[in-house]
Amino acid sequence: MLTRRKVLAALAGVPVLGLFAGLSHSASGNVYYRGPPSDHFDGELFFNPGGEGPRGFRDFLRWQLGERRDAWPERYPSPFPFDRPPPRVGEGDIRIVMVGHASFLIQAGGLNILTDPVWSERASPFGFAGPRRANPPGIRFDDLPPIDAVLVSHNHYDHLDTATLGRLWQRHRPAIVTPLGNDAIIRAEREGIAVHAADWRETVRVGASGRVTIEPAHHWSARWTNDRNHALWGSFVIETEGGTLYFAGDTGFGGGTHFREIAARHSRIDVALLPIGAYEPRWFMAPQHMNPDDAVQAFGILGAGQALGYHWGTFQLTNEGVDEPPADLAAALARRDVPPERFIAVRPGQVWTKA
């Protein structure tokens, strides 16, 4: 039986990100977006068509009260040094650096693109509480090259960091591309920033020759306690002169449906960036986060030439150990007979280049 004391004890130890995610509920009326209904918007809230929504408060308490969380070390430093990227790469080249969690610097076809950039110390609305970095960003902020575009997949604090977006805007004036509704959040928290919000399957031009298409993901959104699913979530296909890349954002496997749709629309993907962490306990996390075996299946469905695994080892959001995702990825690759060099669990500062 859940007593008041047990509930308060559970909440006392919950990371801020998990607290907001677990307690979020819908207010009356959408606070970020107005638009016509679609196959993933009912006129008020966004949803996963044919899929699942997030777990409710009772399941959240079951997780917090009944599941064991592996202890992470306070620091989990990367073996790779801070990267100092070049200003640009050639039109036919791709260079990708893992910054941390879901943040990548993609240099491809003469373009410089950041995904879900987070340089803050915590993935939280507060500077004093919430999930704290176990390692610094793999690129020092001052060492960033000119940034042409920033892709923001959804509004959870480990992916949408308005403090970092504000710093990037002041220095680089990048094109910021995000799914519907997230533009309202960014503008409200960082006045004066220009944001391009688009729906699933819409394409935005970046630079002289780049194209970014927002694609589905199987996830959800919440920033506070009254805005669950008021903003859309998504993934991105990035087409450049150097090649085509896919950034999954944050997603559950969802039976593989959205990956099959993306593969049908984009016949060639050179590199797929896929999340492999924050997946335990499985009964709670499966609708929103892939585990490594899911990610290997997604890699096969997409037909990509190379995969890089992220969303692990920087912020502890769930129950698995800090080094469990790469071990589980190695087992999944062996089980599915995929050469390990084709899917790498990358660390901050690690660089991948197209051969």
C-alpha cells in the first residue's frame, strides 16, 4: 500500500527531470501550439499514431519505490581529449563529434550542425538540482566552429537547453529547427531568438545546399506540470553534399513502424545517430527509450551504412549502470551478426569521419 510517507520518500530522491516527466498532466487547451488536427495531433495534444503514450503517476511511483537504481560514479570521464574541430570540412566529407548525451557536432558538405545542444552542468530547470553531468562536453564551447543550424528534437531538459541556445544565438545566429510548439518555449525563455518550427515530414533548407526533414519519433513531451504533449517531438534526416544523416532524437522502438516509414522515404542514409541508453526498467521505459537491441533493429530497418550510439554515460536518468549500454550493444550486435565497427557507442570528444 502506498502511504504518504513512502510517496514523499520516493519523490525526495527523484531527479528533477524524472519528477516533471512523471507528474506531468495536460492542462485545458494547448499552451504552445494551435493548428488543425492531423494523424498525430487531435486538435489539442500530440500523440504517437498507433503507438503508446507515457506512463502515468502510479507507474512512476512503482518505478521509484520498487526498482533498484545502479549507482553511477560522480564522474565518468571520457578517454578522448577535447576536440578542436576545423572551421569546415569539404563538400564531400562528413566529420561527426560526440559532445555528450544527445549533442553532436555534424560537419558535412560544408555545413556545421549541432543536435540537441546541452553545455549546461545540469539537465534541469534549476541550477542546484536535477541530473548532473558525469563528464564535460567533448568540445569546449569557445572551440566551436561557426554554427549554421541547430536541431532540437523535443522539449525535455536533457535535449532542449535554452541557456545553451541563448549562447549559440548570441555568437553564431544559427538557423534553429524544431518540431511544432517548441518554438514557443524557446522564444518565451530566450527572447529574440528566431526559430523555425515545422511538422513531421516537412523539409527546411539549411545553408546553400542542405535540407533537413523532420520525421516521426515514438516519444512524448513535457516541460512543466501542465503541458504534457503540448509540443511535438521528432527526428531528423539531414541531406548534405557530403551525404545523408539521420538523428533519431529521443525515441522508443514503437514496433519499428516509424523507422520503416523513414526508410521508405529516404532510400539512402549514410550515418544513423541512434540512442542506446536510459532504458531500464524496461516495463516503464520501452515506450519512450530504445534499448541497445532495439537500436540495432532500427539500424537494420534504416539500412544505414554506419551507426553511432548516444544518450548514455553523461546524465543518469534511469536505472542501468553507466557502462551497461555499450556492453548490451556489443551483445546485441553479436546476436544479430552485425560487425561491431558498424555501430559504435561513442564517448564525448570521439570523432567519426567518413572513409
